[in-house]
Amino acid sequence: MNYIKTIFLLVGLLYFSIVNANFILLPMDESTQKNHLKAYGITYWALDKQFKASWLLNYRGGSFLLPDASEIRKECQIRGVSFEILSDAEMQSILAEISSPSQNTETVVLEKAPKIAVYSPPGKQPWDDAVTMVLTYAEIPFKVVYDEEVLSDQLLLYDWLHLHHEDFTGQYGKFYGGYRNAPWYIEQKKDAEALAAKLGFAKVSQDKLAVAKKIRDFVIGGGFMFAMCSATDSFDIALAAEGIDICEPMFDGDDSEPNYQSKIDYRKTFAFKDFILERRPERYEFSDIDMTEKRRIPFEKDYFTLMEFSAKWDVIPTMLCQNHTQLVKGFMGQTTSFDSNLIKSSVLTLGKNELNDEARYIHGQKGKGFFTFYGGHDPEDYQHRVGDEPTVLDLHPNSPGFRLILNNVLFPAARKKPQKT
């Protein structure tokens, strides 16, 4: 009889613990989480399934709080994401700790799974671009759009847009010096010219400017835009050079406009000011915004520091800087980093290499929307070259550099609070 009573007591205690285990915590600290990148995918998946979620800023590396549901547990187990079960009392204790005025922490409610678009040429593989690679790895769905979709106002269907490593100036990535005889370069140039003609433009530069202006309007209207590497500075250059021919004959068939540098309108840019364009076609550079050729940083010291913001007062930059480390390994690209002297005062620097006074990660607001520029090509491939093997993210599931990308992906999901500074 006592044996039967004991069984019933144990079953009752187990039932009570399950009933009161009302929340799942996805810890994002360094020692606990097995797969930081896929944890973002779990959070996105939960939002897409209409579950509620919260982002616990600066709490254990920016952890996520989800309701305790068997589907979420199962998904975490399938994807190899570490999770902890919290009782209601434990959850309330954590939220009380986070809300304390003495703690630089905050709770942000995540409301919906943002609709994601990637501006990328057709036929590109996921590993050609760090963002498409990490979205694929984290199992976050996205749609690929290009010039036709952008110019037909299909960006209205999306909340968040990433710019693939595009050249919006019409100079074909400034690959002319090293690759003008390469079959892939010749083919890409031919395809770009054919697409521009199909869309009614005499030049590729005119097509790309029209696309850049549509993207600008998307942001002004309330969209979120994220760009890496050459898409950052070439986007701003295209906007500033509107109506000015800055392309040499090998790019567009006629001479560039005389003295075009003096006609650049910096008021039209998102992030950069006072830059000098690189007019030599053989140089693999767009302007002096990029620090690649100006930096003298040894590989072993190439790290950048994430800035620290007040989680309760400056929620947006805090969200974008969530990580399990404040020191992020550097990596190069056509546009590796940004000259701090050429960044507008209205733009926040989120990540900086103090040794070289260069910005790696910047953010700003344009109209009702937001943009983030992130220097470099691939956070886990220090010096990516044309034709290099793709990064295998299974080897880097806790990459701090890739986490910054995914912070931006979830950013539109947050219920925004007005900034106080």
C-alpha cells in the first residue's frame, strides 16, 4: 500500500512540476549554449508559429524566453539548441532582476516573424554571401529579389532587406584590374547589361541607381536594411552621384564626367560624408571610405570591440550588439571597415577597432526605417578570395561575428520603445 502511495506521490510531483514549468529559456552565454546561431532560428520559428517570445537584453548573452510547448522543446532537440525549463516563479524572478534599475538589462517583446528578402543576383549559392549562408544554416526563411522585383515595388511585401555584395555604382565590383579576362567576369558583365536593357536603361549604372533609390524609399517608409562589404559604400556612392557619370569607358562605353568629384552630393547618403572616389578602374576600391589598404593590423590583433549601451535607455543599439563576448574577431572584404572620419555624426558606431580607429559595424535611422552597415565579407573567413571554399557553419555554431547578422534579422520583430537619448 505504501508503495502505491509513493508512486502516486511521485506522479503527482512530476505532474505539478510539468504544469508549473511554463517557460523555455534559450541561454545565449558562452558556456551554456551549444548552438547560438540556430537559437535565433528557433526564436524565429516560434514567432512564425504565433508563440510569444521575449529578448532578454544583456541577460546571459542576450537570451530568449519562450513559452514551454512540446513543439518548441522538440524543435530545440532536433536542431541541437540548448534550452532550460523555467517555472513561473523562476521566470518572474529573472524578469524582476532584469527590470531592476541597477542592472543594465531589459526585456524586449518580440511580436512577429519579419518577412525577409535578400537582394542577390539569380543563381548565387548561399555560401556566396555571409547573410544568406547564416540564414540558411539557422533555418530562417527568406526570398531572393533582384532588380525586377525591386523596381516593381515588391519590397513592400517585406520587413527586412539584405543587400548582397552588390556594386550599385555600375562598375562591376571594380574587378576590372584583376579579372577582366576571366570568363565569370565577362559573363556577369554581359548579364548585367542585358538586364539593364530589358528594364529600359541605357547603362547598368542607371539601373543600379534606380534600384538604390527604391531601396532608399523602402527604408524611409519604415523598412529595415542590412548591408555588408561592398554593398555598404557603393550604395551610398550611387545615391550621392545621382545624375553624374562616374564610370570610365570600360564600364559603360563612354568617358566619365569631368571633375565629377566636386559634384558629389553627400546630403543624399545614409552613412558617409566627404569621401573621395577612386577613379582608377584598375584599383579594387570605390573610395577612401574603406580602410582595407590603410590598415596595418596584424592578424593576431585584428579584433573589434562592441560598444556598450544602456539597455533601458538605448534599446535599439543594445539589441544589435547582443553577444556572448564583447570582442569579435576581425575579417576582411572588399570593404573591410569604415574610416571613422567619414561617418556622419547621426550614425552610431556599434563596433570599432580601437587600434586603427576604424568602424566595423554602424547603424542609423533614415525616415521611419533603419539601416545597418557591417564591414567585411565572412566573419569566419579572414581573407575571403574569389573561388575560395565556402565556410562550413557547423564548425562555427557559436560565431560572435555571425551573431551580429542575426541580431539584425530579429530586430524588426521587436516591439519598439522610443529612444531616450
